[in-house]
Amino acid sequence: MPVWNEKYETMKRDELEQVQLERLQQTLNRVYRRVSYYQNLFNKISFDPDTISTLGDLKKIPYTSKDTLRLAYPYDMFAVPLREVVRMQSTSGTTGQPLIVGYTKNDIEHWTELTARVLYAGGVTKDDIIQICFPYGLFTGGIGFHYGAEKIGASVIPGSEADMENQIIIMRDYRTTAFACAPTYAAQLFEVMNEKGITPAELSLSKGLFGAEPWNESFRKEIEEKLSISVTDNYGLTEIIGPGVSFECDHKNGLHISEDHFIPEIIDPDTGSVLGPGEKGELVLTTITKEAYPLIRYRTGDLTCLYYEPCTCGRTLIKMGKIFERIDDMIILNGQNMFPSQFEQILTEAIGTAPKFQLVIDKKETLDELEIQVEISGDFFFDEMKKLAELEITIIKEVKERLDFIPKVKLVEPRTIKRGMKKAKVIDKRYK
Ligand SMILES: [Zn+2]
């Protein structure tokens, strides 16, 4: 089983916890001395970072929220002077004001090591030709993976945002063996291949590394079959470092968290209480090696759970479940809570493949209305009105039964729904 960093990825639990404790002590001292937000916070709760003696002491510190980071815009959360910062990246700002995060030289080295772990666990070696199809720019996906792939010694193609057709031609002509991108991008790539009459057999692809968006097992199965590749998931977020926080090994049943750099916790998002192994809640992360932008108990907004069972790949790093939803994704319709992933599940079962869909929400007088717009692929009996009507009825019935809400359903032709790198599955017109 491929392990990039034997020392840290397979470290005995007690030794790993000792490493974590030492790094946590350093980080807490650093933020206390250098970040006024944490200095004020620690003073307010009478917390002395020098007194921390176990990892459990971390629980004495309140959570850090995204709002806190926004208030500190642009540089107030930085723990080093700008002359020590060698790189700036930014969050996308899809859920509010973008944030600026900084990296020191050491941060970049660590980040490179972390994305190398992701790629290596996904099967990428120095013999691979890897095409990075994430945007290069303020978004962390492109450049983050680029450095990790170079560290492994793979031949790196910075495909970035080349248009889809060019991306495929590059894949074919350069004989790309691995590619990293968002799952929706991979789905679009496959559609364009079909349109242009390029078959998977003409390509040399053998592995895909998907991240930056939630995706499910049926999508994995579909893409693995269609492209004859092995696909692994990875997770990260810009506030914490970018891609490289956690990754799947070839067992594909959970994402190993690089715990020598991050301490994970799962909390109840409503009460803030810490939950146990296997319990689903909000992921909270503490960085323990970051120099420029360290965060203590940061609430990620992502919902998952932690698994402590050993993995047969040999890594001792614990695993988190795949991220299916964010707290921000929750939709409230006439007082009922629901997530886009629940609609995805229903539509997948009804259609038989991973659906392309969007949810359009509006208000009629006092009641919320929802229209589910679903793309139906060309080979899906577009001329058979009866089958289409049956499909609509099935979707409405399932949504009513499972989510206690009666939606409208609109079946649309392929490529009607606008997609980008970011998920844009919910259009809420109620408050406009
Ligand atoms: Zn494993």
C-alpha cells in the first residue's frame, strides 16, 4: 500500500499524540503572543497557554467562527509580520466576504507535503503524468496540488481553466495518466468527450483525484466505469490550508486526516458540545503547524463524523466520513429542514444515474415553493411522454414521503443547467 510519509502517517497513537501536544503548545503560545483576537480571548477566559498539559485542555478554548475571520479582514488573524509571508491565497467568498490567508516558507513546505500525501495515496507516483484541472489563482486547488505533484516527481501539466475541449486534447496528446479536479468538472469533461467523439480508450487515464465539492458513491461508480479509472476523494479548505487536510487511501472508505498537522473534533452544531466517534456533526479543526494563519478550534461548517478503527492500509491517522453537506447548504421550506444531498439521493434512485439538477425556491403568498429542475440525458427516452410523466410523479411522491414537501418537477434537456467549478444547485428567489 502506498504511503508517502511512513514516519507520520503510520506513527503509533501515543507517539502521534505527543507530537500533537508539543505542536499545540507551540501554536497556542504563538497565537497568544501574535494575534490580538486570541490574546483577548485567552485573557477573557483566564487561559494561560503555558499551562496546557494534555490534548483535552484544548476544550477549554471557545470555537473560532468564520465571522471572526471576516471581522479580522484583511490581516488581523495573521500571526507573523507580512515580510515573513511568501504567499497569499483567498477563499471564494461564495458565502460572504472573501478571506485572505497567508503562508510562510514553512507553511508552503508543509502544504506541499500534505498534497503529496493526498496524491500518493490516490496512486500518483513519479511515473505519472498528472493534469491539474483546478483553477490556478487565488483559489487553493490548482497551485496546492501542483506543488505536491512536483514533490512526488510526477510530470505536472497545469491545465488550470483551459477550455474543456483543449483540456481533453491535452489529456489525449500528452498521455495524461492522472487528473485532479472537482467532481462536476469531471462529469462535464466526460460529456464533452462524448460530444466530440473522443472515447476513454483513446486516453491513458488511470486515476482521478476529486475534491472541492461533496460527491457520492454512485457518482464515483459511474465515473470509474465510464472512464475506466480509480477515483479517490480528498478534502481541505482554504482557511485551514487548502487541499491536503484529509484524503482517501485505496480502501475508499473514509478520508485519513493528517493529524500531525491538524487536530479534528466533531461537535453538535446547535449546542457546541463535542460528539463521540461515529457521531455526525460539524467538523472543527485546529492547525498545529501553521505559522502565518493558525486557527484554534475553527468551525468548518462541514458535516461529517470521525472513525477511529484502524485501516488496513497501514496508516494510523484517523478517518472522517465523506462530506455530504455543509451547514450553509441547509434549506428551510415551510419550516422543514432539508439538504440538497437528500434530493440528489432521491433523483439518483429515480433516474438510475447521478443527476444534474438544481433547486429553484420561491414564495407564493405565504408559502414556500420548490421546483426541482432535472436534466435528462439524450438517451433517456426523451420522446416517450408517458415515461417522462411517470418519472415526474415518482420524484414528487418520493420527495413528499421522505421530506414532507410537495415540489414541482421540471425535466430539462442536457446542458440546460449552468454549472461551474462551484456548486450552484440552489437558487433561492424568496428574499430578492
Ligand atoms: Zn487507509
